[in-house]
Amino acid sequence: MSAETWSTIHLALGWVMVLSNGAAGLWALAAIRWQGLRHSSLWWLLGGAWVLVFIQLTAGVILMRTADVVAPAFHVFYGVCCAVAVAFVIGYRQQLEHRRYELFGLGALFIMGLAIRAMFLGS
């Protein structure tokens, strides 16, 4: 694929990543108050949003390698921080089982914020 195609994919995945993490985070936080929102669909959305983080990271690396694009250092830093944040949240899920919805909700919103920051630095 061409560099322009990879660039378009990376940009589109960035927006999908931001929106999916934001939606999952707000849903998880709302589920704290409203029991009816505690549904398995939340976990599917959250899992998909976090898999997308790693797909987005891979697309960015491919873009940098195939097109010889030099991304701003902090754009790359925030992108990697998104993946590290996913790992931290998953790593703490056992210890914070009693606060599961808070952990996953705030974690998803934090990842959304990191992704937004990366998008601003990358443009």
C-alpha cells in the first residue's frame, strides 16, 4: 500500500480509537450508578477499543517505515503511552475487582485523552 493510504488508515483509526474509548469509558462510569447498563456489550466495546490501540500503533509504525515519515517525538510517545496504559489497566484488574467499572471507565477515558493529545501533536 502507498504511504498516503497508510496515512489515511492511521488517521481514521485514530478517530475510531478516540471515540470508542470515550464511549466505553462513559458507559463504564454510567454503569456504576445505573445497574441496567452493566451488560456484556460494554466489555466487548472496551475490548475492541483496546485492541484498536495496538492496531493503531502497528499502523503508525508501518507508516513510518514504508513512507520514511518522521513523526514528532511526542506523537510517538503518546501513542506508545496508550498501549502502556492498556497494559496497566489490565494488570490492575485483579487488585481492583471491587472497583472494576471505575478502573475500566477512567482507564478508557485516560487512553482517549492520550490519543487526542497524540493527534494534536501529530498534525
